[in-house]
Amino acid sequence: MTNKIDDRISSVNRKTNETDIEVKVNLDGIGENQIRTGLSFFDHMLQQLSKHSLIDIDLTCIGDINVDSHHTMEDVGWALGKAINDALDNRKGIKRYSHVYLPMDECLTRCCIDVSGRPWLIWNVFLPNISIKEIETEIFKEFFHSFSQSACLTIHLENIYGQNTHHIIESCFKSFAISLRDAVSLDKRNLDNVPSTKGTLIGNK
């Protein structure tokens, strides 16, 4: 007899002098989302993340975008990663590993994920333009780094080739979303077990 998996839903509220964030996630959703960060292109990328991961995301951030986009994107990465980490609970029954090669027009991006409990980001992504809309493109790395830290995920993202900055960034979010969807999905043959010989995937163990 397998144990019932509890609803994998969580909420995080995080307020600092730089950002005020409220986020709710449902790992077993259908990709519904309400995203409001004040950064339209970033909103669009987070919508892609929700849509292709099938994780329902309700997220609002009031940030100091009058300064720049850095604090908003970094703190959203932290809050969203923390919400996903909390929703995963003890990680029992998940598949844990996943990877995908994702083409988008002229570019190809690879994402590999381990829901390891050990935060790590490898970012081999060259972005031809230094900014897109109101965002300095180097800050997208900070989003994924912050996400990996709070979600305790190992994430390897590499753009293998590409020319259009919009396409490269979007392919990163889409490949990440699809990999995340598969990695956190439940393995019906292993619902009672944590997929690790250590017996735990929590924190840095």
C-alpha cells in the first residue's frame, strides 16, 4: 500500500527594504499563473516557466525598479525557489533528475536538473545584447543562481548556439521549466521512497 502524497502547495512572503514579494505555488497544477513584478519581459519569462512546468504560480513583487531590475529579479528567484522547495517537502516519490534540449528558432539550449538538496548553478550562456527592455541581461544569471540556492537544486544551463538575445533567454526559461516539470513529478513506482541512497534530499546533506 502506497502512502498518499499530500498536496504540494506552498506560500512565501518576503519583505525587505528593496522588495516586497508574495508567491504561492502548486507543483501539481496546470500552469495557471498571475505574475506581477513591474518588469514586463521578466513577467513574460516567469509566465513561460509556469506554463511549461505546469506549476501554478501566483506572484506579486513590489521592488525598487526605479533603481534597477537587480533586486527584483534576484529576490523573486529566491522567493520562488523557496516556495518550490517548501512544496517539495521531503522530496519523497519524485523522479529527481531530468534534462532537455530545447530548440527555439536559431538557438538550442540544454538544461539539466538534479533535485539534490545541494544548491549549484552552472551558467554557460552568452547573451549578445547587454540589455533587453528595462533589464540588464547579466541579471538573468542572478535569478537562476538565487533560485538554485533557495530551492536547493543543481541546475546546469547552457546555450549551445544562438544569435537572438530574446530567443536565448526564453529558451533558458523554457528548457528549465520542462526539466523542472519532469524532475519534480512523481514516480508511481517509487512513491514511498526518497530517490537517494542517503535517504534524504533535504538541505545540503
